[in-house]
Amino acid sequence: MSKKRFALGLLVLVLVLGMVSLLAACGSDEETTTTAGQATTTTAGQTTTTAAQDTTTVAGPPETLKIGAILSLTDWYSVVDAADKVDLEYVAKMINDDGGIKVQGKSYMIELVIEDGKSSLDGNSAAATKLVLDDKLQFVIGPGAFFNLATTPIFEQNKVLHVANYNGLNPAEMNKDTPYAFLGLDPITQQSAALKALKQYYPDVKNIVMATEDATYPAFEAGFKDLVTRTGLTLAGDPVLFATNAEDYNPVASKIKALNPDAVWMPIGIPPSFYGIVKGLRTLGYEGPIAFPVDAPTTVAALGDSATGLVGILSKSLDDPNLAAPMKRLIEMGDPKRQIFGLAPNALYLLKYAIEAADSLDPTEVAKKWETLTSIPTLYGDGFPSGNALFGLTNHAWANPIPVCLINNGQIEYKPWILPDVTP
């Protein structure tokens, strides 16, 4: 499989080190294992609009609920998913430490059952088959990116509720005929934050160049172009596409500068691509703002004198005073300087509240209830549905507030998080 596809996984730029073990439920009480749900911290309200927290008291010893997860822990995509696994386990521990998920007066502890997708469609298909047919699980987190092409048919046929970390916008991944498919992060909505930040902090920006990775662009073209228009900006010429395995990004930078844009927006790529293009532009004398996903400290270290005029999204740091409380807690559970990917962990966090809102371990009932929610807690703050028309499903795709920072002269300034615009 082409490593160009790797760029789709790097909508957020992070690597995480280390692992943490998952705590089992407590004491000397005998546990019962249920292959259905996961554990949580608080109980979701029973309204038809929000998954709200309450303080319901649950009697009796906790039981164990198994929930599956598909992460590519070997081969090229492991650079993303091996990192996400660490924080997925942290979030499971976070939820368990707070007392487990509450369903019909019972408390349940999460036991994650993680399968390796092996960075391939065949590997993800095999992982989904094992979780569904061998392990008999009814809820699964993941996978991410285009790997959902292999897993969605298996989950849907067996009525397994699955929450993708994000997807590649291929209709086969999620559409009106996939009632058990949910999406933890709508990638179009996420990128809205970058353009809104450009307009907010550089109000003179009117036209931009979109520079993005070539292999993934066809699936995102319509959504990205529509997003630019909805944000009130215009494209300065055709998008400038680049390969993530290029050795020299100066030709890309030259094409961008020749279009003379007010700003540059790079929605999809990997750090070496972003850094090479930024360095090339600054060397050519381009002084306009450049927006792209960053891990702020890593970006400053990599770019040196070129780290100026940057609008970054998705960087998560304890230095950011705007951190949502759940994200702050997650960061503090491990090395606080690690880079947080935060996709599979957030999908698990959402699923926990959906199960509680439904007060059921039946995936059909949870799916039906989830469709009525207009707000749900996320690691990033209050989540909201997005992309109903895009995906042909009501309240199946979700988005959340996005971290924003400005980098000028090597100095990082964390700004208030931006609420991205809803994708139609």
C-alpha cells in the first residue's frame, strides 16, 4: 500500500511514547464479563438532545464490559496508531477510575480488546472479523482513515456499533445505509478551525493557496473547496499538491509563492512536508501567514528562524490555559510533554456517554438514542453533530472545539479554542 496514504492519518501531528496498563474492576467481588459496552465516569442524562452528566448512585459490585478497538500497531501506519493506543488505554483507565459506566442501575468496567489492523485493508478486515465473530463484541472503536472501507461492511452486517476515529470521506465508509456507523471526528469540520483562525488573527487575508497531499486530495476536494467558500475566502489558483515522500519541497514552495496569495493553508500532510514547504517559502521571502496542523514545540524546534507567521491547530499542551478539563487530565496521566493524537481516545469517550444516554447495552438502542443527541461531552469540550447531509445520517458524525496557537519569532502563543463551523 502506498505510503502516500499515510498523510490521511496525520490530520493531527502527534506521536506518543510509553504504554499504560488497563485496570480491572475492584476488590474481592466476583466480576461478570459482558461483551457489550465500556466504562465511564459519569452518567449521561436521558433527554433527547444532550448527553448530560449526573450523579446517579449505582449499587452492587461492578461488572466488566468488553469493547473492541482496531489500531494498526505494525507496519507503516503504526506511527499513528501505536501512539493512539497509549492514550486510548489512559482514557479507559480514566473512565474506570471514576466508577465505570452506569446502565440500568449497574456499573461496568471497560476491558479493551485491541486488534492489530496491520496497516492494510486485509489486516483491518481480519481484525474486525475476529472482534465480531470470535470475540462476539457489540461495540468497536476505530479504525481510522481509509481502513474503514474494510471494516464497515463487517460491522454493519452484524449490527455492531462502530465509532471510527475519523475517515477518508469515501461513501462506502459511512452513508445512509450504515446505521451503526458513527464518526468521532469530521475532518472537514476540523479544518474549518484553521481557516477561521486565519480570518480572525489575519483579517486582511482574502485569498489563499491550498497546498495539500496529493494522494488524499480527490476524496477531500469538494469538501475543502466548499469550506473555503463558506468561510468567505477565495482560492488563489488551483491547489498545489505535493507528495509526502518528496526529498525537496522547494519546487512546491516556488509554485505557491508564484500565486502570490495572502495566506497559505495546508490541511493534510506530514511534518516533513509541512516543514519543508514553510522553510522554502520563508527562504523565498514569502511573509504571509501559513496555517497547518502542528505540535507547537516540535514545530518551533524543527523550523528554527522560519517559525514565524504560523497559525497552528490541534496542538495540545499543559501550557495552554484553554485546555478542556478532560484533555488536561489525559495529558497529566503520562509524560506531559508527549504529543497527543487523541482520536481513538475521544471516540471511546463519546461512546461512553452515548451508551449511558441510551441506558442500554443493545447497540441498536444506543444507535437510536445517539441519533437524538445534539450535544455530547468530548475530551475537547462539548461536541456537536456535523456533516448530516455529507454522510446522509443524522447526528452520526461529530466535531468539537479545536486548539489554536500562533507562532511568531519562535514564540508560541496559545489562543482561545475555536468552535469550527458545522459541515452541511
